[in-house]
Amino acid sequence: MLSMTAGAACLPEATTDDALAVAARTDREAFLVLYDRYLPRIERYVAARTGSAEVEDTVSAIFLKALARIRTFHPARGAFGPWLFAIARTTVVDGYRARRGTDQDADLSWLAEPAPGPEAVALSAETVVAIHAALAILTREQRDALALRYAADLPFAEVARTLRRSEPAAKMLVQRGLHTLRRYLEENPI
């Protein structure tokens, strides 16, 4: 993984992401701040879409691409977060195409609790299989929307920009995905 956790002491934490991205064109310390801010959400998104074995390499590739393309970011065209998540989404899809030719086999274990609590310990192998089966019936866009909204914890406005859809359309993708999951789980109780 990239070694960028040093942080940038000379840049104020309150600086907006867009301003940092513009500064990052000439100041690598500004990119370090963005890296620190976005790393956890990018990791969660990638884990939700690819599986834990591929997270580190994919996240590294995403940030390397973002750094290489930082000059293409323009705040007038949109905010930094959706720009970065669009790179993440494209990198994940490219990885699917290179490995499998499809994205239907993604590890969707992000629904399980990340830290083993009482519910996570009680979660049986059958339950995990049932959750995977339920998520497999969703469209790729619904899985992406759910992963961006819940695994990456993005607000609907950023989900929409990342998916290049209107905010109501992004909300509808999430709602339809949740409705499909709810209906499936009612018909196939865990």
C-alpha cells in the first residue's frame, strides 16, 4: 500500500477537499491530507466490491491513479469525493474484467459487522451464504449504490455524482436494492 500516512502538518485540517485537490497539483503534502481523509472510505468501498484479499492492491492502484490524474480534477466540474470514487469504481470494474470478465462474484461480506460482536459471532456460515445469495440477485448498479452508501458511508449526493446519476435516481437505486433484498429475505428466511 502507499506510504502516505505522514500527514501534512502545514496544511489546516479545515481546508476543503476541493482546495486540497487543486493544491495537490504542486504540493504532495496536500495529497497526503486527502489520502488520510479518504483512505478508510475507499478501503470499505473496495472491500465491499472485491473481497478482502484484493483490498490493499486495489486501494493502492486507486490512489496512484488519483495522484497521476490530479491535474484533471477541476472543482467547477464536480467535487473531489465523487471524482475519487469514480476512479475507485472504474478501477474495481477494470479488475473484474481482467480477472473474470464479470463482477457477479464480488465478495459482499461488507454487510457483516466488521468487529466481531455478539451478532457477528452468532452469524453462521449458512447466514453468510444466504446473504450472498440475496445480494447476488441485485443489479451491479444496485450493489454499487449500496456499497457507496453504506460501506463507504457517502451521502446520497456523492453516490449520485459517483454513479453519474441524479440524486433521486441514486436514492431510487438504493431503495430498490433494499426492497429487493427485503423481499428476497422474506421469501427465503435466514
